[in-house]
Amino acid sequence: MIKIILLMVSISAFIHAGLTDFKTIEKANKAYEAKEYGKSATLLNSLDAKSPQKQYDIGNALYKDKKYDEAIEAYEKAEGIDEATRLHNLGNSQFQKKELDKAIEAYEKSLKLKEDEDTKFNLELAKKQKKKEEQKKKDQQDKKDDKKNEDKKDQDKKDDKNKDNKKQNEDKKKKDKKDKKKQDKKDKDGKKKKDDKKKDGKKKDGKKDKNDSKKEKKPKDEKGEKEGSQSKEEKKKSKEEKLKEQELKRLMKKMQKGKTPTMMYQMGEGKKGQRSEDAKPW
């Protein structure tokens, strides 16, 4: 609540400046009452008189016009009037600018000079507002801290995920490298086995060729075949001759027993033997 002191500058203005300043003051008052606060402040500023009362009235008009910075400047120049009221209005301007510490200081100074219910009310309101602002700042800071912590957690999760992905990629590379080594070794061993098998095949083929050559040489030995066949024939012939001789002997024995004359045949070339002229019958 702004406190107003009635304009007192008119008396001195009449003494030193005359009727013009009085009329200006009168217009300023009417503009203030008509809530034309900016016009009132401008009219007061046009006065040549320099006094704390003039600055105080200008401060009130500017405060009502919500020009708090200019109002504070005017109140600070108004020292010399009712100090408790000036400090009260100065505190109000600072309160509107949310300069709560300065407002509280101005209200406390005003109350030291004079007890006033409106000033007390404004002081308590300023303190509550300060506490509220501090709590708001604390909540905002907590919210920022929470957001920061959440962002940190998200970043940590992201970093952990990147680490896991990196580890998985490294493990995959190691596995691929290991598998490649195994495959290369397998291919190498397979090639070696294939080469060894091929070499063994060549060796076997070489042995087979030698064995085949030996086997082929045997039937080519015509002399051996002929000798073998001749030996068989001679054996067969010798056996037949023995049988014939045995049969012949048997017949001769039989004829001798029966004293039957017979003809003698010469063995050898298969020709009939000549009977000897000296031979005699049995």
C-alpha cells in the first residue's frame, strides 16, 4: 500500500515563482486524482522548484504508473520529508521489482522510526515472498540437479551400452579370427591329406606297375611254357610206354604158359619188326 502525503510544494512555488507554478501543481493534482499518473509526474517535473516534497510527489506518481526504477530514484532524492513514510514507499517500489532483501531492509528501517500496521504487513509479506522465492529457487535447483543426475545416468547407460557393444564387437572379431585360423588349419590339413593320398596313390600305382610287369613277364616266357608242356608230354608218353611194356610182358608170359607161338614186334618207331631167319618156333 502506497502512502501519500498532500502536496506542500505549492506554498514555496507561490512565493518564488508565482501563479504559473501553482496552476501546474493544481493540474498535477487533478491528473493524479484522474489516475493520469504519467501526466502528473511530467507536470511536477516541469516545476523549477527543487525540494524533497516535489521528488516525493513525483515518486508517488511514477509508482502508480508502474515505473518502479524511476520511482525509487525519486524517493531516494526525497530525503527530508516524513522519513518513515518515504522508506515505506521506497520499500514498496523495491518489493514490486522483487528486490525483496532491499524491501525488507526499507520496511525494517521505517518501523524503527514509527510503528505502522501497513508497514508491518508489508514486511511480513516480503519475508513470506522471499521464503517462497527461495523455495522456488531450491525446487528449480533440485529439478536441475535431478535432471543432471538423470542425464548422467542416461549417459552412463549409453556409455555402458557402448562399452558392451565395443566388447561384443571385439569378442566377435576374436571369434572370427579364431574361426578363420581353424578353417585355415582345416583347409591346410585337408590339402595335406589330399596331397599325401595322391602321393600314396602314385606309390601304389608304381608298385602295381612293377607287379604287373612281373606278372606280364611270366606268360611271355615262351621257353618256359614249351619246356613245361614238353615235360608233361614226355611224362605222359613215358607212362604209356610203361603200360605197353607191362601189357606186352603180361601177354608174353601168358603165351609162354600156353606155348602159343607169337610174333615179336620191335618197339621204337612203330614199324613191324622183321622175323629173324635164325629164329625158331617156340
